[in-house]
Amino acid sequence: MNNKIQPREHVIKICETFDNHGLKLSIIMNDYFLKNKVSKSKRPEITFLVQEIMRKKNYLDFLINKTFKGDYFKSHSFLKNTLRLGSYEIIYRSHIPDFAVVNEAVAIIKKKLGKSPAGLVNAILRKIKNIDNGINKSLSQKSSINDLSIILSHPKWILKKWKNNFGWEKMISLCEWNNKIPDLTLRINTNKIDVDTFKNYLNKKNFLFKDSEILPEFLIIKNGSLLRNSSMFKEGFFSFQDISSGLISNLVDIKIKDSFIDACAAPGGKCSFLAEKTNSKLSIQAFDIDSNRIKLLHQTIDRLNIKSITISKKDASCDSFPVSNKILIDVPCTGTGVMSKRADLRWRRKPNHLNEMIEIQKKILNNMSKFIGIGGEIIYSTCSLEKEENWDIIDDFLSRTDKFKFISSKNLVPSNFIDHRGALSTFPSIHKIDGVFGVKLKRIL
């Protein structure tokens, strides 16, 4: 049975599950691939199409709804996602003949829902290109939030917030960045292989890549998802990690004799990078609150064969920890700096999530500050662009204690990633990497 399911049908079913349950898309896809025994060779294409539908969803829905008879938004989720996929392929994938897209969409919907919905799909998809061609996609500062939400395919509340916080041009550039297909970056494990040897391996396998101008261990790679099944990945010669995350690790300014805690460590990118940079001579205690995330952390450490990291389950907001002189707190956040890679996040996030995250962040920073020795440092970081989760948290914390002071990060990362107050701060569409924020707090009393 599974062999009869075509890749397009897998795409539709994954998107349908997301619509019906709203779970994290990566979890949905991993579960789906395992349960349906989808071959690893088909997964990259399916993942690509799912992510693209998520990026373009608002605009696709707008086009489809213009010619849909009845209430499109209350229609069957399988029908909606068949139309989304068909519309996406007709508009954005010129190398596939329109008739082939229409025929397969009709066959899929006929098998699932019957002849009448199949006729509807046929009629809509045959008109969709003309509808798209008739849309004025130009935007100006006079454009309504509704038009912005359609053309840029982002929720209205996010657009309003970003426009107020960043201004018109940065808001537009950020949305356009989020809607691009992102390049993947990988971190070479220089404990196992030198950079030139790894580049030779990529050249022999015909992978296109370019050097990072920011961190020497990182490469920017095309079609990197195909490398996930390689023996080099399985044997720990490299890891997938955004350059921005590597910059957070650089803030730690680690010394071999440090007692170091990564309090919210999963999936393990930052602490494993620190272990590699110190040739596994640094003893690292890694913690996380969630059992599933702990499993991811173990998978990362085991794959890289790192012996210097111990893993335990703890809640950074309330549990007790060993007193240390370096603590990294990469707190849970809204993730607005990583929406290009997590296309579903814009639809899962709601306005109330910001306040929920702020409360968690405050609790974590307050609690972890109890376990840093005098002269020690806390590194607080997020992958959020929102000031409420970044400087506002730091200012609130420092206003309530005289035991800590802010330390500039100017000498630890390139100056173009440092904001006017001395914190690490990246903006995706400007710096061409994920958006992160990071500060150092030193205990002085």
C-alpha cells in the first residue's frame, strides 16, 4: 500500500495533519515518515514541498478562494491542501507541465473524496495561473495590512508588530527573507577531519558550497538535506547548524578549566560545538526539561561521539544546579529569528505566546543566576527578534540585582553583529543568517 502512495499525496497528508492538529511540523513529518515507511530518497522532495506550501499558504489560499464555490476555509482539509499543492506547482514550478499537475491532483482527490470534488479541483487548477497573473503584487507603505498579509504570506498581527518595531523596509525585507528557500549551513567537526579534506569530499560528491566569511568551521551548502543520509553525517564528521548559533557559542569565551553548564541544551548544537573547539577537554554538563528533547540531545552527542558532555533532565526555571563559573541559557522563545527555516512557525505562533515566553525567560534567568559563582558569567541567548524577549529581559533582571553587570561582546564576535549597546544581535535579511540575540552577564558580588 505504501508504495502506491505518490510523493504528492504524502505532502497533502502531512499538511492536512498540520491543519488539523497544529503540531510542530518537524515532529509531524518525522512521525509520518516513520509510520508510513517513506523511503529516505523521497523525503527531501516531500519536505521541500511541505515547507514551500507553508511559506506561501496565505497567498495560495487567496488565489484559490477567488474561484472556489462555497466556503473554502471550511472545506475538507485534504481538499484544501490538494488545491494548495496544485496551485503552488502550477505557479512556482515551471519545469512541471500544468496538465500533469492537474491530472495528478484530480486523481488524488477522486480516490480520497470522489468525483464531485475532483471536478472542482480540475476547474480551479485550470484557472489558477490566470488568476495569479491578474494579481497586482506590488506593495507600498499605503498597502493595507490585509494586502500585506496576502502577498507576503504572514499573519497580520506579526506584520503590525514588525512594522511598528522595525519600520516598513525592514519588515518587508524580513518577510521576503522568510519566504525564500533557505540555504543550509554545516559545521565541520575539525576534531575528526580538516576543512580542506571535507571540502574535497563535497567536491567529489558534486555538492555546491561556499565558505562562511564569519566562522571558518562553517560552510553554506546547496541541497544539504541530501547529506543527512551520508556516512559522513552518521559518523559525526559534521553537523547542521546555523552560523548565528555558532556565534552564540563564541560568546562563551570558554577556558578548559571552566565548570560549564548548558541549561537548555537540546538539540545540542551549541554545547557540541564548544566540545569540538576544546577537543573534548572541557567538561560540559548539559540539561533540558523535555524527555523528547533529551533524546535529541543524546542522539547528537552519541553521533559525534563526544565523551566530555554529561546529560541530565532538569527544569532551568526552578530546579537546583551545580554552582558553575560559565552558564549558557539559550531560553525558549517565540523563534521569530528562525522563521525562514521553520516555515510553519509563523502560523503556529499567536500573540499571547509572547507574554508566555517572557514569563518563562524571566524565571529561567532568575533561577540560573543563583548557580553562578562570583566572577562567573551567564550567557543569555534567544533566536527571537523581539525586544521584549531580549533587552527587556536583561534590563528587567539588572534592575532587580546589583550582583551582575552587563559585559560587551565586542571582542568575541565580528563588530557588524554587535548592536549599539554591545550585545550580539543579528537580523536575518541584513546579515543573511538566522536572527539571534546574546548577552554576557558577569557576577560581581
